Amino acid sequence: MQRTGQVTVLRSGEMTRLSLGFFIVALLQVPASDRAAIARYQAAIKSGSIEAAFTELRSLGATLPRVLESLSDSEFKQLERDLPGAVVNREEVLVVAPEADYFVNLATSRGDAADRRFFATFKMVYPDNTWPAYFVQQTDYSGCTAFGSGKLVEAYRLWSDFQKAFPNRYGTAVRNELARVSNELTQSTCACGDAPSIRSELQRFIREFPTSSIRARVEERLKALEAGKSDIRLGCISG
């Protein structure tokens, strides 16, 4: 640090340390591991490492929500500024999630073919950023499965196609998405609609994915439905 008259001049290294110190103080309620992840996220965004940024943000989505309510208003606003491209919410529901449009634009301007394909798919499956299109939100934390809309089958197709086209990219994220839609197809017991809508979705899946690893379980659900022995609640209101 140098002083010229009454003016204090900070060298670049000192500015960096000062900024980092403010960052740590401003987010004191955030665990050190999350602060480190935020720093990695910011670095990945700055360098154009889009896949790494998405991975860090998804990880933060599993840990940061638990501390959101403990932040002061100024700390919360600081966190929003520190996470460009994230939906950060603590009103009624606690959420830290990727903002689809931000990443679509980032992938378009700075990404490669895999980035662009991944986020085009992400936008189609998560049009409102937080809930998948095949799920209808009914409360802050729950909802029903939209059997019959074709969105379950479409999501399974989109993620499967991405996995085949780019087997070495976004691996964990894609596996998690396939597991999520598979779980809805084979285990959801809360259907938004009626029996014919469930039957239509299950039949379509069996027809379009004859070699899928979950086909047998989908067939079992269909047989139970047709025999009147299904555990799926029709016109379900969750919560």
C-alpha cells in the first residue's frame, strides 16, 4: 500500500485480499466449504468452464438452502450477487438452483456442442428452473406426477439421447436426471390425472423404449393398473 498525499493506493494483490476478506465477512453464516464452492463457481463462470460451473451450482443447491434463513437481508443480497446464473429463494421454499435461460445464453456464447445440447435439454425439462415439466407443483415442497402429458417419456428420451451423443460430458447430472424420471415412472403413487392418462404414458414408454432397463418395472405397473391393483392415487392432491 502506498500513500500519495491524502490518497491511499492499493496494489492489485492487496485489493484481492481486501475483496476476499469482505466476501468472507459478508457471508459469515455460510459454511467454509460452501464459500469455497462459491469461489470455484465464480472462477468457472469467469473462465468459461460451463460444465464445472453447473456442477458446483448443483452441489451448492444441496447444501446452501439450509442456511438461507439465517442470513441477514444484506447477506442474502450479497449471496445473490455472488451467484450469477442462480435462482436463490427463501420465501416459502428454500431454493438454490441453476437459472435455465442464463446457462442457455452462456452455452450459446461461450460453450461447445455438449454445453449447448445439455442446456437446451435442461430448459425443456425445467422450464421454470426448479420443477421438471412432468411434475405439477401443488405445495411448496410437493406435487403430483403428470402422467398422460407425454412429458415423462419425453424427458427420458431427451436425457437418454444426450447420454448417447456425449457419453463423457455432464455424466453425474444426466444419470441423476434419468434416475429422477425413472423413479416417477416406476414408483410415483401420486398421479395428477385418471387411470387412462397413466395407462397412456406407461404404454407409450414401453412402445418407445423396448430395451430400457426399467421396461419390466413399467410393465408391472401397467399390469397392476389394468388389474385394478395399482397403488397409484388418481387425481392426487399431495401434502
